[in-house]
Amino acid sequence: MNQIVTIDESVYGTKDAFVSVLADRSINFDREAEFALQTLYGNDYAMKIAMQNRQSVINAVVNIAAIGISLNPAKKQAYLVPRDGKICLDISYMGLLDLAIDSGSIRWGQAELVYESDHFELNRIDQQPTHKRNPFDKDRGDVVGVYVVIKTADGDYLTDAMSTDEINAIRDRSSAWKAYLSKKTSCPWLTDWGEMAKKTVVKRAYKYWPKTDRLDTAIHHLNTEGGEGLDVLTGQVVTTALPPPEDTPERIALYASLQDIATAGLEALGEAWGRLTAAQRKMIGGAGLEALKAEAAKAEAEVVDGEVSQ
């Protein structure tokens, strides 16, 4: 009983901080507090961690408000999970897509797994991919990859795809997977690989979507406090490259400006690409983007080499 009172006080004591940073006025403190307490009460291990690190509970509840997302289990947007000795706010791939839609970054989005028996093709850079499959087939084979497709406010489509090898390379660098290998602790990569794969491709693809503060805050949280940090641009797979567009003066000038930005690295290039209009992205084309990414990666490598030599 003392534990319940203590955790109740910790959660309800965040109300002023919660309200002061609330990013979405439709999020209700009392409901979110109840969702948080239900999660902790229903998991003995989570309750133990919460008692040992009450500040992490406070931080997680306040982050709900700052990001503007809900713990409502019916929405499946976010969860409180014990990780690395603290209670963390975890956001699902559906939560990230909902944030992108609610904040006006995209009209809609969908992430899907691709199996061996499926027919999957990437099409033009501004078109949806082709994904033909029989959803009632009891054996579609092994998962070979995952993709996310979104529709922008301008009505264009953007697709990003990752193979299972690329996904597992990200998984292998995560703290959760390393903890599973060393301590055999429960791990979402083990129990929900497909959901984590979708989340990974969404996190990488979002760099090329129109920017919003709420989505940026959510991704930053996952990459820092959530322990999911990764290079969101390295190895990026984009839709099938278009033939190089005609070199108009406007395209030459735009490409030159992006080349200058690429000298600052992949992160800077990704942010600049996200600020382009759909027409400007078409102007550069998939082949142009790949060339720019190669230049950015080379610039980063040269910086690292220089630091090492010093």
C-alpha cells in the first residue's frame, strides 16, 4: 500500500509541470495519470523500478505532455516501459505516424512488412510503391524487409524501405538488444520484431518529411532518453532513382546549394532536404539525392580522419 501511495504522489505531483509544457490541448492530465498508474500497477517489475527511480516516472509523465501523445492503450501510441533501471516513455511506430499527421507534417502514412512471397517494387520517387500479397496466405515466407509510405500535404508520396539486414544492424546497436544478449532480459526486438522494424524505418524516413516541432521532439526523445539513438541517414534507401532531371539553371543553383550543405554532413543534408518543397525534391530527383548523400558521407569521413590524425 505504501508503494501505491508513493507512486500516486509522484505521478499526480507532475500536474503543474505537465500542463506547463502541454503540446496538444486534447491531452488530459487526469486520464494520462490513470493510464500511467494502471501500467505500473499491472507490472511488478515496472513498479519495482518506479520505486527505485521515482524521478524517471516524473520525467516520463511530463514527456507525454511535451510530445503531445497518449498512453491510452486503445490508441497504441505510447507506453511506459522499464529500461536500464528507469521508467521510460516509449513511442510506437503508430504513435510516430499519428504525431506526423496531427502536427501537419503528412496527410497519412503506413508501414508494412514485406515477405518472400510478396511482390514489391519501388516506383517513381513521387509515387506509391507496388506491394502485391495475399493477406490470407498462411505461409508468405520469411520477412525480407519493411517500408513506410506517406502522403505529403502537397499530395506527393514518399517511400523509404529497409532490408532485414539493415534493420538488424540497427537492432544490434541498441541497448535493449545488447542487454538481452548479455543478461537474457526481455527485449522488444525479441518479442515484437515486426513492430520495431516498422518503427526503425519510420524514424529514418521522417528526416525527409516536412518538419514539425512535435515530431522532432518525439524522435529526439527516442534517440536520447529512449536509448534508441542511430544515424537516421546513413544507408538510407530511397525510392527507385529517376533519370537525372534536365539541368535547368534553377536546378543547377538548387543542387549547388545542397552540395554546400552536404559538406556539413548527413544530418545537415537531411534537414535541408526536409525543408524542400515537393517540386524541388522532384527537380533534384532520386539520383541527385543519392549523389548528395554520398558527398555528405564522404565529408563526414574526412572530418573523422582529420580528428584521428590529430
